[in-house]
Amino acid sequence: MLIRIDPASDTALYDQVAASVRAEMASGLLTAGDRLPVAREVAASLGINVHTVLKAYQNLREEGLVDMRRGRGVVVTDAAASLALLADDIHALIGRAAALGLSPATVAALVKETVV
């Protein structure tokens, strides 16, 4: 699993870590039952604070994408399969929006407002 961050980005590092994990799920590289790397190892490899990685993992847990258990680590849930199933639809939406001249930020705002 490859977690990528951009220290120069305005996006918080924990959001970048979580987004990178979500992308791995959407691509099917991470599936239900897979374990995420230990937070200490991720932090050391990226040169960031371990609490930053733990916050990312906590956010993923709140989204229902991972389960965190003492002694078992962080495990991907069945919800990850849903991301993979939606990946094609998401790419199609992005392409259609671009063809209509809409920015990704506008599409994200529309999706966020549509969620009940």
C-alpha cells in the first residue's frame, strides 16, 4: 500500500492520508479484511507525527471504512467494496462535469449538498 502526501498542500496531512487510503480502496487495491500499516510505520515513512496518521485512521473509522481493534490493528471493512463499485461512476461524473465546464470543487459541493 502506498500512502502519498504533499507537505506543500493546503489540505491537512491527516486528510491527505485518509484520501490516499480511500483511493486504494476505490481502486480495489485494498479490500475487506486487509490490514492497514501500523500508524507508527506510516508516520515514520512519511516523516509526520503518529497522531496525524491516527486521526486519519479515526476519520476512516467514522466513515465505516475501517475497523480499529486493540491487538488486531486497523482492518478494512466491507464498505470498501462499495467504494470500488462506485469508482467507475465517479470517474464518469467527473468526466461529464469537465465536459460541461464545471470545476471539481463545484461537483464536490453539489454532491455534498445532495447527501441527505
